[in-house]
Amino acid sequence: MKTRCSYAVLVSWAAGAAFALAGCSVPLDGEHSADRLQQVVAIAASQAESDGVAFDVSSMPADSPAPPVTFADDKENPDPIPEEPRPSDLALVLQEFAQFPPSEPFPATTDPRLVRHARINFLTELQDGTGRMFTPDLNGTLYVIKPHGTPEPYLDVRAMFPNFFSGRGLGSGFGFVAFHPDFAHNGKFYTTHSEAFAALTDSTPDFTQANAVIQSVVTEWTVKNPRANKIGRASCRERV
């Protein structure tokens, strides 16, 4: 077995984020470095626009650093485990666990990355002895899954917040849910979601960023009956 190293070109922009472009066996000699940098800037700007991040080309370095004469990626490195891998007796069996209802971004989007049957990215088991699992859909619904059951809506975050926004960037929408360790007794859990529209002018965020197109909100919820499979009577307050 033989391995090859790779390198990464890191480009920073005004929003404080970073874009890493990984490459393999691509020489960056003096003749092509300027063209390569322009390509990186174009990709970074496109990604920033899609994710709702302000991008200022003037914040880019005027000149890219001179590349070393030889890249490690051009040299073969000895494998620390030279023996060929042996087949294992272990096997992985995949089985469908749950099928979530279809959902759509709000507002409607033409970004193909967001056009999916559902946008599920997290699953957690509630530590209260019930065996229930919860998962948020980025488009706005928190689902509960009872043991051997199918996903059922527990909370509609999109309906609760008129400025809810999930139609731009991979990270916008109902991003996460976390239950208090003592949820079984105090009924507290926390959610994060994105807002736009009037929220950008009517609300004062705790952390500001120039030319922001969305802002994120952390909400604390307190339910009256922690063992219920729908949120029912509850109160909420914005924390951040």
C-alpha cells in the first residue's frame, strides 16, 4: 500500500469565516498560482453568497504566498503498515429505521442542495426511560419517534416564529434541539433556528455582523407534561 500527502489552500474573508480548498497532486507553480487564487476567490464568493455570508474581495491578501519548490504531495511516502489489509469476518447490515414526512424550505428556493424529501441532520434519544427519540427537520418541525413507532410532529417551530427562514444556505432553518438533563422533571429543552425578514430590522441581536441576511435564535422551552408526545401547554423565551 502507498499513500500520498495532500495540501490545502486557506483563504479568509471579511465575515470571519474561512474557505479551505483541498487538493491532491496539483502543482501550484508561479505561472498558475495567480489563476489558482482567482479560482479559489470565485468559489469562496459563490459559497459565501449561497450561505448568506457577506464577502468582501478587498479583504483578500494582495498576493498569494510563494509556493515551495517541492510539495510533499509530489512524493510517495512509505506506508507505516506495509502489509496488505486482510478481509474481516465483520459485516455491516443496513436497515431502514424511519421515514420522515416530506418538507420544503421557506421561502421557496432554487438551490438544489436544499430540495430534498426532508432535511434531517440529527437524532437524539431522550434520557427519561421512555426510549423516545427526537429529531429536527431543518425546514421547521421537531419529530418524536416512540419505540417501534413512526415519526410524529412534536413541535412546529416554523409556525411559532413568523420570521422563520430556511431557504438559503445549508445551515439555515431549525438547526438543533437539546434536552435538559433533568427534562423528565423540569420539562426544559432548547432549540436553535434562523430568522430573516422583519427580524433583521426589528430585533437587536446579541452578536452583530455586517450585511447579515439571517440571524440565529436560541429558545428555551418549558413544557407542562414532559411525558406527552406533543408539546401541548408550554412556554418559551428567547435566550440568545
